[in-house]
Amino acid sequence: MGDKTETGAGGCLCGAVRFQAAGEPVVTGHCHCSDCRRHNGGPVVTLVIFPADKVRFTVGERKIYQSSPGFGRAFCGQCGTPLTIESEKHDPPNIEFHISTFDDPDAYVPSLHWYHSRRLAWFDVADDLPRYHGLNRDGEEQYRHGAATKGLPGYNFPES
């Protein structure tokens, strides 16, 4: 991604909650775990992670649902837009943003897949990124590189 020093901004659907995140994110990736899927309502969630000290909420207050001990999932109390995943367990503290809440989500390019082995059986992303069983911490090795299949049954990718 290079040396991104500008500030990314975003917010919820109705505009009641706005935020700014400064500098380079820790990582951007696709998460396939069931908690993220349920929080977002989609088959995969793309998250952009920033150090908590680089984040400011500039308008409104987010509501936080404690989804498990030490983990909060924030959303707008007015329109319901899922915004962040926040944990007291990270050191240093990070805030994970749903990529589509940014005004310019194209500025953040995913580099991996977390919990890929937990994905919905009928869903995969056709990219060439590394896939991990978990969070890719402590040197976890990728278990595959690239999509699990060559597409949906009955569909063949065009040759490049």
C-alpha cells in the first residue's frame, strides 16, 4: 500500500456517526468467521484495522454490543450500520472498521483472508491472496493461496 499518511474518513448510512483514521492501517483483509458474517449480514466481511490511537470519532456516538468477553461490535444506534469491532485484548489496541463504511473504500486493498476454512461452502472470492485457518498470528502458515475453486458449478473463468 505504500506510505499512506493522509486521513481516511467514513461513517454510517445516515451520517449520525462519523470517524477519521490516520496513517497506514495495520492490515486490510477478508474475514469469513461466523461472528463477522452475522454482524455484517453478508457472506464475508472486509475489515481495515487501525491502531486505536490513530482513530477519532468526529460525529455522534456509536453503540457497542459486547458480542463476547472483551469484544465489542459497534453500530449506529439510529440506522443500524455495522461500524467496528473493538477489543480490549489487542496489544496495542486496534479498531477494525468495516471497509464499506469508509468514504473511499478503494484506498484500502485487502492482502489476505482470515478464517477462510470457515467460509460458506458456496462462497469464495476469486483473488490470489493467501488464506489462513485463523488470524495469521504468531507465524501461522497459510493453508492455501488463491480461490478454493475455479468458480461456481457450471461457470468457468475465462483464460487470461
